[in-house]
Amino acid sequence: MKFSKIHFLFSFLILLTYGCGEKSIIKVDTKSRTFAEAYGDGQYVIRPLVLPLSDHAIESFDSPVQRVDFVAGGFARMLMDVGVAMGLGRNLLTLTQPLPEMDGIDEFIKGAKIKRLFFYIEPTEGGSRLTNLYRRLIRGQHDTNFKFLDKIAIKATAVQQNTFTTWYPEFAYKGLKKKEFTPLQALFENGNNRRNVEENTHDASKVLVKYDGQNKDKYLNKDRGTIYILRTNEPSKTKRFLSKNPELKDSIKQIQMLNNTLIVELTKDRNSSEKFKVALPENPSILTEYDIDLVEECTPETCLDIKVEDVDLMELLTKGNALKIDAYINAKKAPQSFQLKGFLEFELKLKIDF
């Protein structure tokens, strides 16, 4: 009875995920396909899960898929707090996320990975929108960039705790002296050394993210198309316009909406950026119609598209009743006024036999 209920929840979830907003088309003489063939790799259904780092929603759920969503919410909260901790020198930020019961979850969820971590730093400006637009177009961001961030590493560990008073994660902050920061420094020295291998092979602990500002090319994704940041008072309307614009049909890979900011990722086609510029930055009427006051191309100084270690979180979620996430940060003096935005992308592999 339990399994049939879960199967129903899976079916309902998949139909919602892939069916909403799609037109119904009836085709004859077409070979039927399973969900895994239609929405996965033929063996598993692959479900992307994108969490804006401004999303505070997190609850306790019943279905196995939503249990992973629950954990993903904890990661999002952790990264939001990381943004606050940047610029405070050397520090260790720890989040402990209680986990719901995971019995039998591995029968349905065959993989859960963090696939992408994207940060964007934005100046917090006063004054009129017109004045700010002029400043950014003419002067750029100036010192509001990620040059202050030296190193960051995030590690997840499965732990066993006696009791929990709430499902909300517990946060702890600790400023570190130079000698206490040695373990983090070791992660960036001799990348393939024995210690580094041990860090990611220990059953209950996995290094998920590393970034070194002195050697950023090694830690940032370089195989993506151009990314633009749009700030607008009409984010939904603007996203819809971009998605349905026939001139940009083959140029836009994806759009993430973070409150009033759109992160527009183009395809790697060399003409994509030119088509986008014609459709938006060089078209004042469109900027006015959709109330867009900023169109800015990402640079390694203003956007961090950080590579993520290939770690299956299922190995950790089934080894304890809580997940401890440690973020080690080493930063210099941060810009006086900025807002950190971004998103976290997960990938779930589901076993659905229909």
C-alpha cells in the first residue's frame, strides 16, 4: 500500500513537472516511450531542480523526491549565509540540517547531485534608476566585484544526532586564525595529492565545492555561452518575451529568474551574443516597454560559475539523521555595499518503471 501511494506521488509529480503549460498533441503510429526514455537517459528519469539563493521556503515532506528537495533547501540557506559571511576575513560557517526518514528511498532515487553553483555580485545603489543605469553603462561596477574573495571550500558530512527540536537547520559561525585555516589551504595545494583524494573518498564526508581566486580558471566553468544580467521591474513579462522571441529562438539556452533579476545564458554559437544585443541593449523601445534598467554581460570579476565536484549526495543522505555542511571562507575587505545573488542547480535520477 505504501509503495502504490509513492508511485502515485511520482506519477503526479512527473506530470506536473513536464506537463504544465504544454500543448496536447495526439500522434498516431508513434512508438510509446517510458518516462525514462522521454525525460531521462533511458534508464532513469532525470529531474533538474533549480533553487534561487533568495528562496527561503523549506518544509518537511512525505515523498522521497520532496525529501531531497528538503535537503536542497538547506544547501540554499547555507549559500545565502555564505554570501553574508564573505568579507569577514577567515571564517568557518557550519549548517546542520536534520533529515527526514530515508528508509527505502534508494529504491526510487538513484542519484542526487549538485550540478551547478552560480554567484552574481550586484552593487547596492541609491538614487534614481536613470542615474544608476547611466553610471553602470558608463563606469561599470568599479570595485564591486569578487576580487576580495580569496578562497572558499564547502564540505558535507553525514552525522548522527540524538534529538531535534525543529526541522530548520542550525547555523554556527566561527572566525578563524591563520593557523586554524591550514586544513582549507591544504585543499588547494597539489590538487591530486593523497590528502585531497582522502577528503573525497571518506564514506561520511565529501568536498563539494572549491574556489581559489588566485587560480580561478581552474575552478570556473569556461564551456558555457555568454551570460547577461538583466534587472527589470517586469521580470515575468520580460522572461516570457525573451523565451518567445523568434529572433532569439536558437540563441537562448536558459533563463533563471531571481526576484527582479534575470540571468540569461546564451548558447555557445558566436552569433548568439550579437542577436541578443540587437534584440535588447540596442533596442531602447524594448528596454522602456519591459522596464529594464540594466543589461550587463557577466565577467569573471562579477559572476562566478563555479565547478562542482562530482559527488552523489545519496551516499551521505542514507548514512545519518543529519547533514553537516561546513563552508571555509578566506576573504579580504569586501565592497562597502553589495548584494549576492545566484542559484543552485541539483540533478535527481529517479527510477520509475512506466
